[in-house]
Amino acid sequence: MNTAFYSHPACRRHDMGEGHPECPARLDAITDHLRATGLDIALQFHEAPRARPEQLERAHAAGYVARITDVLEQVRGSGESRYLDPDTVACPQTLDAALHAAGAAVAATDEVIAGRAGRAFCAVRPPGHHATRDEAMGFCFFNNVAVAARHALDVHGLARVAIADFDVHHGNGTEDIIAGDERVLMVSFFQHPLYPYSGAVPKGTNMVNVPLPPYTRGPAMRQAVEQQWLPALEAFEPQMVFVSAGFDAHREDDLGQMGLVEADYAWLTERLVEVADRHANGRIVSCLEGGYHLGALARSVAAHLRVLAG
């Protein structure tokens, strides 16, 4: 399967400070591992463009896009970092990184729908799935997956798209944006309770939220996906599948207490590929979310990409 890989050097320049888990080395770990294992030869590498305001406004309030852009431009002008919440820090390079991260998801969507790639992975940061319609939080500024999903619907005219989120943290921002939009089915699992302490009660009927207790391991996750995700996805028949690909449910990751391993991510990707092959001409766009143990992240992304690339 022809698989595109989107990133941009700007995504490495976003830096929330020494010791912050969402660090530039995450992307280096991924690309270094792809080269070391030879998996890079199976991918088509693309430099991501910047997202435009009208693309961001399909998922975010126009006032928020203007406001956060103004804040990030002030930070860039001052040359000094600024805390937006206790976990989320803007540095002078954040605006450029965030625009390229969202732009990667949009460009990947265009590439896959045009048939120039069968699937795509966006190795970007900052991540996006905690960014709500009008708030930055949880390391996130723009909701990359939600922007891409709305782009597929509103620009390309698809009728139904699915978003699968397997980050250890609930994708509250994505849920906030697409709750009640019956053109989108969101399926997710996440550790509960855990930041952002939401998701146990879905906000809309187009959500399949699966809270999992701490120390859940692969077999229980697989059972939940088979019993709750897959029937909903089959009934919905999505024309494209988007993935919020967080790898922090790995047993080596300190930001959660779940027990997944690389084989679980490969299995999960296989199930999503099967859905996409049946209903969406194989079309998948996956965007990096969490994953903070560098070795586990690199290996898990590789397992995910091996399946995407066939």
C-alpha cells in the first residue's frame, strides 16, 4: 500500500521546556527508528504545508483561531515562552509548528482522497486531540484530526468519516468539536480516571467511548474493541478513517498506567485497516498524538506503520 509520511522541521522546534514529556526528541526517535529498521523505504515523505485560517475554522471557533494566533504571535515577538495552562507552554516557534501540524493532516487528507497515497501518517507535534473548539489545553493548540475530518466532509464532500482515538487520555477536544455531528463517528478507548477526567459519559450519540481501568492489558483492550468499536464502525460504513494515534497506553510509558505493547498497536491497526478496506477504499489518515517513552514510541509507531504500509 502506497503510504505517505507527513512532517515538517518546524514541528521539532516547538519546545515546552527542559524535562517536558512532549519534547522534540519524540519525532527524532520515530524517524531514527524508521531509518534503522529500513521501514523508511516503504514510505513517501512529504513536507507539510501550513494550515490556513479557514481550514482551522472548520473545527474551531473563528474567534478562537484569531485569539490563539494572536497569543502565539505575541510569544514569537517577545522571544519568551508563556504558560497557557500548567501543562501547555507556548514558545516562539509554537505557532509555526502548530500550523504545520494541522496542515499536515489537511494535506494528507487531500493526498489520500486524490488517490496519490492509499494511507498517510502525520508525524507532527504539537498533538491535537485535547484542543477543544475554543480552548488550548493538554499540550494541544489546534485539533489536527478534527480539522482533517471536517476538511474531508466540507471540502471533499464525503458523507461519513470515522475517528478512532487510542491515546491513553480521552480525546475531549475532538469530542467537543464533533459531538452531535452525525457525519462523524468517534470511537475511542482511554484510561479512566486519568487526565482530562472526561469521557465516561459521551457528549453525543455519535460517540463510542470505552473507559478502561488502570493496568488494562492487551487482551482486555482487544475484547473491548471487538465488542464495542467494530460493530459501530461496521454499521456506520465510514468513507474514510482518521486515527488519533497516541502510543502512551504502552506499558513503558509513565504518563499512563495501561499495559499495551507493540503487538497490540499492530492488531488495532489491522482492525482499522479491515474497516477501511471494506467501506472506505482503504483510506486512512493517522496523526500522532501522545507517546512519551521514546523507545516504546518509536517501536509502536513502526508497528502501526508496518500495517498501514502493508
